Amino acid sequence: MIPRSRRDEVGGERNGRLLVRTTAAPTDGKANKRVVELVAEHLGVRVSAIEIASGHRSRDKTLVIRR
């Protein structure tokens, strides 16, 4: 995750991980929430199907996605 980017987007890869950019600031969970929304939209699943398993306070996150 790259917070405070110029645009919201899912794309690219870095070190074998999906790269997500968000304009949201990493305060009060805003960036985490936006990352989940962007990944859900990208994969075509509901937001409620995605959970941050680890990395809540890190740029590197592990997501659990249920279909």
C-alpha cells in the first residue's frame, strides 16, 4: 500500500505483492478502509468478503478474501 498517492488504483506488483495506491491518509484506518474497497472493486467481490489479516499499521498487508 502506498498512502497519500495522487490517485486511487490497484495495479502493478512489487516483490511478488499486489501494489495498491490510495489518496487516503494513514490515520484513523482511512487508508486501510480504502485499500479494502479498492481490492474488492478490482476483484469483483463485496467489501465484506475482504479482511486485513495482518499489517494494520504497516504498508505491507496480508488480506484474506472470501468468495
